[in-house]
Amino acid sequence: MSERVPSDHDAVDTHRVSIESVGRTDRPRVVLPDVGLHDGDVVTLTLDGDDYEALVETSLDGDLVVTHVADNRRLARERDGENRLAEWVTDAAVSVDGSAHFDVVTEGHQYGLRTPGKRVVYTATDAPDASLSDIASDLDG
């Protein structure tokens, strides 16, 4: 079941996060706050209102980061397809070496990145059943 919840609702926990570049490239990465995520998690990540999927990784510094946001879970796991994070940084009023707001919508499953000061209404969903996720992962290879 899903429900609509605005980013300024008490149920949404908001953190300020840094947008950095990956090494000496202009590719963005978002350093994640300590919200119970782990290396290898694939989560729904909403970028200013548009839903995508993202793989949580550990940087060389030991931080949890997101560097690639994709259209679906398979592409996120494979780090394939268009990088929606790079597009968002280019199109939104955020920049590398700047910051954004990171919203916890459904812990362990759904999060949001938004431009500071922008209000977003999320369609909050429950995390998928673990057994169904395992079956889907097995089918994807």
C-alpha cells in the first residue's frame, strides 16, 4: 500500500548531504548519512520527485555513497544505463561541491534527494517482501 507524504512532514527524516566529485572527474557522488544502509543495498531514490533506483557503495574513504542512479533495479545493480544522478546535478539547482537534502521516506527502502528549499511529495511505499526480492535477484542473475 502507498500513501502520499510531503518532504516537510514529521514522518520524513531529512539530512543535509554533500555532493562531491568522483576522484578528479566531474561525475557526482552523494555521501550518505548514517541511516542504516549497507554496501550493496539497492534502494528507490527519488530525485526532486522522480523515482529511480540506486546502488549503495562504499567509497575508498569508507563512506557510503551513491554514484549512479538508474531507471530500474537491474540497471542500478549493474551500474548501467543513463546516470540519472549526473543528469539531476546538471539540471537541478545543485552542484558538485554543494549540498542537497536527503529524505528518509521508508527506512531501508525509499529515499529522496532534493534541492534545498524545494518541497517534494513522495508516494511512500512499503519495502518489498524479502523473499520476492530474492527471487527477482535470482532471475536477474
